[in-house]
Amino acid sequence: MMTSPPAFHLLSKPTGPICNLDCEYCFFLSKEMLYPGDRFRMADEMLETYIRQLLEAHRTPEVTVAWQGGEPTMMGLDFFKRSIELVERHRRPDQRVEYTIQTNGVLLNERWAEFFKENQFLVGLSVDGPRELHDAYRVDKRGVGSFDRVMAGYEHLRTVGVDVNVLCTVHAANQGHPLEVYRFFRDEMGVQFIQFIPIVERTTETLLPLANLGWSTERKGKRPLYVQAGNRVTNRTVDPKAFGRFLIAVFEEWLANPDVGEVFVQHFDVALASWHGEPPGLCIFSETCGLALALEHNGDLYSCDHYVEPDYLLGNITDTPMIELIASDRQRKFGQAKRDTLPQYCLDCKVRFACHGGCPRNRFIATPDGEDGLNYLCAGYKLFFNHIDPVMKLMSQLLKQGQAPSAAPDIVAGHEVERYAWAGRNEPCPCGSGDKFKNCHGVA
Ligand code: SF4
Ligand code: SF4
């Protein structure tokens, strides 16, 4: 018998892939080809169907209405005001609704900021670091950097105190500048919530030269539809070990400053949950997935935001209620494949409890013994998870004793010298990661 999940996460795309920027690494721009001739605007009727079904389908008191794109603010403020009216019309008295929106920030003004504040939106703002690093790939249709416009939008949010979560992609241009990036967010922007998202642009040997130019159709002419295929990566893609080192450098900075309990970095929070024996709350590091789906502007429901492609279209919510599509055998198998397709190398890995092989979309390399299906980012994940192991154990211990994890940095500082004093730069790191000390705990 089909059992439906009590809760799930749905990213809704009211403008489909349409965006007012033209970021070079954005795989989603090419999705325009899935709907030729479409206006890409969610109609009022569809908005109501979506909100009603979302609320009906949840058996938990908390429901999240999550907007994403493309660039959702291109729908205009009235669309979102209407969505709040519809939530109020359809929610059960016991349901609490939280709103999130992911935006590039360039259209934000006082009116948007006041609306977000009034309705307690959590705004995910895409920023890749200070100007030079942000503008490396986050450009508009003319190829001009978007930094000033994004910061102007952010200032409106900051002025009225909207909760902001910075979404920072890590790629070839900023992977070598972790401290510059983190300090910019913490010290210049003053944000408390930060997510780092590795850019892995997977492609085939044949498409690689074209893919290296970027996925935009508008600025660069005819592009292919981006699908999860191939085992090559573009020149903007983050290097796996550099990604691990990036996270380690930010982690050390976070620990060495009074940031624990003040600045929340998603990778660290999720890791602490895993070390503490709780669900990580992030699909990529969960054992199975399949409860983070994507809804297109016309009601088409896809298995995941990263699989908006014909083979992963579950159906349209005007024909079949979304909960039936989410509970379908097909979607269940999609989610379980994350666990069931792990190579032996992952099954034997000592940090598997925290990593679970990462996202299946990035599992396109071979293990050292030649088995397919290893995550492209594995080397970075190994570095990072092994590096944070002693501190995570300590934080989990503190939590068990009813103390705050923010006590950890002082305790760690007392032991750090003796733990690592004897390690030579080219010797294996004492933490047991298997990497050289200079690339692990000895990272600059
Ligand atoms: S495929 Fe990847 S991004 Fe999509 S739900 Fe699964 S783990 Fe998450
Ligand atoms: S660190 Fe690598 S080997 Fe270990 S579970 Fe993650 S992807 Fe697999």
C-alpha cells in the first residue's frame, strides 16, 4: 500500500527558469527549452491549486512555502501578497506556515523588504563573496557583474531586519579565498546564516567545450538542455579537495572567533546533527532522499530541483494530487536509490554516517578500485569530515551534558597544541584522514 510522508519540501518556481541575471554556472537557465514558447508565469489558478494541495498534504503543524527560480521576484510583489491570502484561506487552524524565498536580490526595494519582514520570510540571498569573487560568474545579460545591485537590495533587507541566509556557491574563482569570503559575510554584511554550495557542472566529453562557455542561451547563442549526464566537469567547477580545504579554513576561523552560536554555517550544523545521532536535515547528507521536489510554474512536479528534466517528471498536480505523486513508487525508488547504489568504497568509509555518499547527481567518478558511482566531491568530503571529527565529538558530548557547543572552542584550544605539535607538513595528519598534515589540520 502507498504511504504518504507526513511532510516534504517543495521548491516552487513561479517564473520557471526565467531570470534577470545570466550567471555563467547556472544550469537552470537552459531549462527554458523544456517549455518552448511558454510565458513562464504561474497563473492565479495554479497558485491556488499549489497552495491548497501543499497545505492539505501536510500532516505536520509546520508547512514551508518555498519560492525559488529562475528569479521569483520577477513575478512582482502582488503575486506574493496573493499567495499569503491563499494560505490564510486554505490553512487549517493548527497549521503554522513559514515562508522562504531564494533571490539574486537585484529587484529588492523598501516595499519588498517590508513585505518580507511583515510576513517573516527567510530570504536566501545569492552572494559569492566580495565584489571581485562575486562578479566572476554572477553577471547580467550583458556580462556585467551584479555585485552593486545585489548589495543595494541587501541593504533594504538589513534596514528593516529581514532574516537573511546567504547562499554562496563555491567554484573555481572563489575556492582559494575561504577567509575573504567568510569574513566578508560575517564582518561586512553582518549575516548570521550561511550556506556553501559547491558548483559541480557535470557534462559529457562532447559538450564540454560548449559547456565551458556557460549555460546561458541569451548571451551565448544556442545551448543544449542541461541534464545530469557525463563524467566531465567545466572549468568553473570547484576542485574537490579545494572544496574540502575551503570548508576546513572556514571551520577553523569559526572556531577561533566567538562565532560558534552566533554564525550558523549549514555544513557545520548538519554535521553536528549527524555526530549527535540526529537526522541531518539536508538531503545530500541523509541516507535516503526524495522529499525535496521541484514544482514548475505550470504545475509539473519533478523528483528534485536538480532533476528538472523529462525522465524525472512525475506528473502535473492539476491531473494528480501532489501527495500521490510524492508517495508514488517511482519517487520512493528515486529516494532509496541514494542509499542502494552506494559503492563499496562508501560502505567501508568511516565518515559515511555524516556523508552518505553525498548527492547522487555528483556520483559520476570511479572509486580507487574502479567501481563506478563515487561522488565527484568525495576527496573534499573526506578531508572535511575527518578534520572536524574531534571537535564534533566534543560538541556532541557538551550537548549530552546539557551544555552549549559554544564552550567547545576554549576546550579545543587547550588541546590543539599537544595534538598537532609533532606533525610534519608532509606527514599524515594525526586526525587520521589519510591526507598530509599540510592539507588537513595544518591547512593555512
Ligand atoms: S538528488 Fe540530491 S539534491 Fe535531489 S533530493 Fe536527492 S540528495 Fe537532494
Ligand atoms: S567521504 Fe567519500 S567514501 Fe566516504 S561516504 Fe562520502 S563520498 Fe563515500
